[in-house]
Amino acid sequence: MAKELTSRSENYSQWYQDLVIKADLAENSAVRGCMVIKPYGYAIWEKMQAQLDKMFKDTGHVNAYFPLFIPKSFFSKEADHVEGFAKECAVVTHYRLKVDEENGGVVVDPDAKLEEELIVRPTSETIIWNTYKNWIQSYRDLPILINQWANVVRWEMRTRLFLRTAEFLWQEGHTAHATKQEAIEETEKIINVYAEFAEKYMAVPVVKGLKSANERFAGALETYSIEALMQDGKALQSGTSHFLGQNFAKAFDVTFANKEGKEEYVWATSWGVSTRLMGALIMAHSDDNGLVLPPKLAPYQVVIVPIYRQLEQLATISEKVDEIIDKLKAKGISVKYDNSDNRKPGWKFAEYELKGVPVRLALGPRDLENGTIEVARRDTLEKTSAQLDGIEEYVEKLLEDIQANIFKKAYDYREEHITKVDSWEEFKDVLQNKGGFISAHWDGTPETEDQIKAETKATIRCMPLEFEPEEGKCVYSGKPSGRRVLFALAY
Amino acid sequence: MAKELTSRSENYSQWYQDLVIKADLAENSAVRGCMVIKPYGYAIWEKMQAQLDKMFKDTGHVNAYFPLFIPKSFFSKEADHVEGFAKECAVVTHYRLKVDEENGGVVVDPDAKLEEELIVRPTSETIIWNTYKNWIQSYRDLPILINQWANVVRWEMRTRLFLRTAEFLWQEGHTAHATKQEAIEETEKIINVYAEFAEKYMAVPVVKGLKSANERFAGALETYSIEALMQDGKALQSGTSHFLGQNFAKAFDVTFANKEGKEEYVWATSWGVSTRLMGALIMAHSDDNGLVLPPKLAPYQVVIVPIYRQLEQLATISEKVDEIIDKLKAKGISVKYDNSDNRKPGWKFAEYELKGVPVRLALGPRDLENGTIEVARRDTLEKTSAQLDGIEEYVEKLLEDIQANIFKKAYDYREEHITKVDSWEEFKDVLQNKGGFISAHWDGTPETEDQIKAETKATIRCMPLEFEPEEGKCVYSGKPSGRRVLFALAY
């Protein structure tokens, strides 16, 4: 088979790269660090978008669109924010090209220099809060609950398809509130939406928690994240929700008259998930045969392959397949029928395994005689023969089983890979030989976190929202600590 | 009323600007020429997107995503293309900012200059054909039928909300074919999709036609467009579909082995509609009271306003309203219930008129006694009293009537404003005093078209696909001509 993947055990990183390319999800473009998302990959992203968009709207949010460009001066207004993003900004300095008379081609026209440079948005807090300034006068104008689907650019030096790219697609919510309490509730509401999406749709179990100061968003008072565990034992931050306090309101002078007529600064949140979720989805479930997609996000949930020797048999098979398709569609199940004649069934089986289609049905003349059909599930690779009669209920049930099974598999793996550790030796041993999350005491200082990172590359992934208070000693410094936090190597 | 608009007769251009701002559709941003699309405006765009996306998929297309940036050198590869777009390109030259130690703020880091400048895409033919090069080897890889939803940037000097902005949102289809015939069929298929969308969903009648050489897309052999007529008698190009021949295939060396194994260049099309459609939608139907939205694209089709003197009455009204909402929703009709207590009904009526909500229902205690409800339609501003019993069928029918009526109104206006003209004096007279499309003979030369434009600002909007061959003389040069074409002033 031409499309064989590197195995996970051989080289996990290469396996991921192979899989993304060979399953036609994405590829690197001619522009350094920017990817092309191919139709099959984009179809998965569209399913994610549709579900997330519904969840945002169900929780009272609306969509809008703000400019791609941010005037450079806006960036200086919030000190932590500029420090966090200045090093990776694409900068527009000119607005015209002209023909190069001497050498041919085109050159930048030096006469078309912008008065103020424009930054291609790495995130939109600054341009949005500059806009909100004009929208907010009174408490009656609050809350503002806006989301934006957009592309953003962060000039990363080392990039990997979906996981870290110079341009990526995401949604960014930006909300404005009259009270601190309401803004914190919003921040928490969204991290719950993200967790529900990850677990119920992506079938990826996540830990919800707070980031340490080191890992907080530039400009936030508190960052909540969901953290997922990949099959190589590394964590992947999959979504973040930030309580921004009044930092951006102060930077852009956004105040409102409260019910008593007193001027106050507005409270803010922002939150986002990106095409990075594609990386999490791919790495959490897939195997050495290819992608394993949760039925709820698969571009098509079922593929049907006809099995025949003579082309004449195809018509009879196709007639039956059309009936099956109608029945499946009536159940809301998406189906692809691959009746192309230039590929053999074996090639098709491998191709749809590679592409992670949850259920494969194969129908041949003998099946037709017996009133049966061959059913293969992608997650376990099990094959069975089912009755054609009632196949739609059978498949419907099977898709639910698969969705539940791949979640359970990922959940069990994650649970087996949260290791309580109480000594520095053990910490290093588990990190190196087992991986996963390490649950350990930490003295709460950025210095200790930095030291641990310098020695092991492990970072604090989060301080889980659900935890048991427990007296202990910091695994590194030995200083007292009142709770455990989760460390891991991370993407 | 605080939100009064300039009237159309007083100042059409100001009326449009007022309407866009006051109906909360969009506003200018802090970045020159870039707009903020506000939630109400974006909700209309989302409805447009959803319908267009469905129509593209129903005709066999899939979505994908290509990079925002295009290496400068790619632009030189197709000569007409670079000439068309070089003058309005935003150029990224650096990838980092640094803190300005002397003056505070941030400055562009001179050490972070890109080796090759990147252009923010004004359109994506070049980056996409550079990608297709690797995707196409054999006729079996064709056709490629891809669409992309994206933002693009064209550094226009004079901008107007939705109609002409430096950044805009659009979709761009880019297809690759084995034969010329198939590419032409694709180009025509899409212009038909656009026309169907404009007429059936936007309720905007359009003329389908071919562009003259002067008005063709930079790099196309043939450009098809749909042209709509606004209430001020100016035309608005609302969508274009380009037959690109083998120009981009040759520029990027994209060949395929045909069935006989012979290498051939691939045939291409591209096509797009943008947030400019929002401008067409607004200008085609709206009046001095505000927006008039076609029911098929309205964010909510019905608004219900309760009428009461004492707050206690509201509970009884709301109970009935909940029943009505359930019945309307069961019919697939979207409804907003505005029971806010801080605004009077009169204010709400004016507000929803301004926002173009197709149907307004008002329910008070006397209606409840009589089993009736007040129904106001936005298009004609007619009010009537309807029976509460069966209100959902009544409203369903009314929405269909409104959709049909605003199309008819726009259609009648358009038909009254296609004027056959056979002399140059008449041409200038009609252009100045009546406006609309002028159907006239033209000698087919770019020179004549340029002269007419220089003298009158009128351009050839299109050579309609449907026409009667007719011998005549060019209205300007007097040279022979075999058909009439449509001239107009245009946005």
C-alpha cells in the first residue's frame, strides 16, 4: 500500500506528520509556517465550527467581525499584552507594489509607505476594546457578548501542521460586563462549553483548570484552560478562557455609568479555540492504520463499498445501496457511496481506514442473497455480518457505541497517566519513562516553575478546578503547599 | 426620534451611510478603509453565507482554506494579474516589533525583515494555482471544485461601508478542469447560482452578462457578472465568475496527463461574491424609515411587541405570546419577543422598522379579549388586525407575500429603468435625468468605451446573455454594431 504511515512506536512525531498529509487533512504551503487546509480536513473543521457556533449562540452570544489589521500604537496600550505578542507580529508597512523596470517582476513601492504600521492581528483585544469604547456608555449597553470567527497570525519560529502555525483559524470571544462577578461567571461558563465540546463531540477527555501566572494569557488576571492528553503522554492545551479584569478597559478608557450614575471601568473576558483542536482530535484517537474520527465530527459517518466481479453486478448492488442510503439519511446519518470502478475494494478499505470513517459497509452478491451486509467499525477494526433488514437502527446504535468507546479509551488512557508524585527523583522518572500528567505539590512561585521547566521541560498545565485540598511539600523546593497541580510535557 | 435618517431624495449617499450606521449593520474602524461588521449586520451575512454555501455544495463543490499571505514573486507570474492588483496590495515586510527604549511604545524591529515580502491576498489565484500544481498529475485528479470563505485586502483609496472597503469578506471559488468546455460550463453554472441567489433570496433582480475587455478580471479570458440596479439608478456589480483559460496553469506550470497520456495545461475558473452583497441588499429595498429585509435573509422574520399600561398585564400577554412563538417556530419562522420594559411601544415600532424586520405583531389586552392581534408588514407599512387563531398560517403566507412583493417592486423599477437609446444626445440625457441601464449599440472597441467613460462616467455593465441580435450603429462612434449592451453609472 502506497500510503503506509510511520508507526507511532517508531516515531510518533513522524506518524502525526504522515497522517495529516496522507489522510488529506492539510499540508505546508509555499509561505513559511502557513498551512493549506485541504477539503477533507476543512470538512472536519466545519463540523467543529457548526457545533461550537451553536453552543455559543445557545449561551447568548452573537457573531461580529473586526478588522484584520491593528494600528501599531494600539499594541503599546496594555503593557503585558504588547510584551506577550510583539515578538511574533507580522507587520504591514506599505500598500502598493510597482513593476521593477530594471529586473522585471514587482517591488514594493517606496512611495507607498504607511504613516503608521499595521499589525496583522495575533488576537483582537486591542482593536475590539478600542471599538467597544464607542459602544458602551451606560450599564444598559452591557453585557456585550460577541464572538468572531477569524484568521490570526503569530510568527512562530517552529511550526507543525494544525498544532502551531503562523496563520491559524479560530474563534475569539470578547465580552464586556458591568461587574467583576459577571465577567468571572462568563469566563467559567465558556470553559465549561469548551470542555463539553471536547468531551461530547471530539470524544477527548479534558482537565479544566487555572493556569499559573507564567502560563497566563498576556494581559489576563486569570486564564482557565482545558488540557487534553495525547497518546505519546504529552499534554495539549485545547482551549482557553481569560478573565481580563479591567486591564483593557483601562488601557482603552472604556467606562460606563452604573445604575447610580457613577462612572466605572468595564470588566472583560476573552476566550478562544483554534484549528489546533484538529491536532488534538487527530492525536487523541488515531492509530497506525490512520485516522480514527468520532462519529459526531466525521465528514461522512458511513462509507459503503460495493463488492463485485463483473460490472453487471454493480447495478443490482447499487439498487440495494440506494435503499440503504435513504434509510440512513432518514436517521440523519451521513453516507458516502464509493462505486468508483478504477479502484479495488481492498484499496478502498485501506483508504477509508486511513481517513477514519467510523463505519464501513460492504455489500456483494452473496450478501444480497443472504439478506446480510458486512459491517466494519473503524475504532476496533472489528468486522461482522449484519441483517440488511433494520440496518439503519444497527448503524445508528453502532455510531453511538463508537463515539462512547473512543471517549472511554482516551479517558482510560488519561486516567492511567495521571501519576501522583512526591519526590523530585520520582518526578523526573515518571516524566521520562511514563509521561502523562504528574500530580505534584508546588510552592506556588514562578521561580520554582521556571526551574522545573529549565531542568525537565515540564510545565504546569493547570491547577485543576476540581481538587482535594491536601497539605504537602513542593516536589522541587520542599516548601509547604496546600494542593497538587498538574505538570506535563506539552505541545 | 433620535435615529431619523436623511431621506433618499435629499441625499441618497448620506441616506445609505446613515442607514448602515443607525440600523447597526456596520461602522468604520480605527483602521483606514476597514469596517467593523456589527452583530445585526453580521447575522444577515451569516444567512447569506449559509444559503450560498449550501448552493455551492449542492453543485458539487467543497470548502478548503489557503494562506492569507502570498509571496511577492508569485504576483509577477501572470502578467495581467499583477498589473491589476499591484497598485492596491498591503505588504508585510517585517515579522517582529520591539519596545522603543527611547520614546516608549513599540517600533518595527529592523532585524526582523523578511527575505521576500508577503502580500496580503487581494484574491487567491496565485497561491492556489501554485498549490494545485502539486495536486494535479493526471486527468483522474480533475476536476477540482474548491471554494474558500475568507477575508481579502485591496487598498482602495475611497471606501464606503460594504460597497468598497480595504478589507472585505468573501468566498472565492477556484476550479480546475481537463477541458475548455468543462471550465466554461462551470463558469456559467456559477453565474446562474449567483443569479438564483440574488433573485430568490435577496429579492434583487439581476442581469446576467459578459463583461467587456476593459472590465474583465485581471487574468481572465472572459468575466460573467450579475448586475443589479439600485434605487438611485446606479448599477451594482454583485457577483462575478471568470473563465481563466490556461493563463494560471501556464504561469504556474500546472499540467496533467490526459487519457491518451499527453501532457496538457489545466483549464481554470474563479468566482466570488463578497460583503458587497450587503450593500446591494440594503440599497435595493430600503426606504426613508430604514431597512427593508427580504424574509429569507432577515435575522428574525417576526418581532412581537406587547402593549400594556400596567406591568401586571404583561404576564397575561406574555403567556399568549409564548404560545404564538411556539406555533411560529414550529413553522420554521424566526421570532424575537421584545418585552423589555424600559422602552415604549412607539420606540420599539420605529426601531424594528429601522432594522427592517419583515413582520411586526403587537398584542394588547383588547386584542386578547377579541382574539385578535395587530399585524404590520414592513415592506408596505400596512397594518391590519388578524385572528389569533391560525396566526401562524397567516404569518407564513404574509412572509411569502413580502418576499414576492419586494422582488416585484425591485423588478418593476429595474424594468422601468432599462432605456433603449439610439443617439449620443439621448444617451447623455437619459444618464443625467433618468439613470438606470441604458441599452445601446456599441462598436465593440475599448477606445469607444474609454471615451464614453471619460465623458459621462458611464461604463458597460455587461453584454446580457439574453439578447436579440439587431443591426445598429454605435451610439458614440456611429460604427456598425450587431447588438445592444447595457451602460450605466455604477458603484
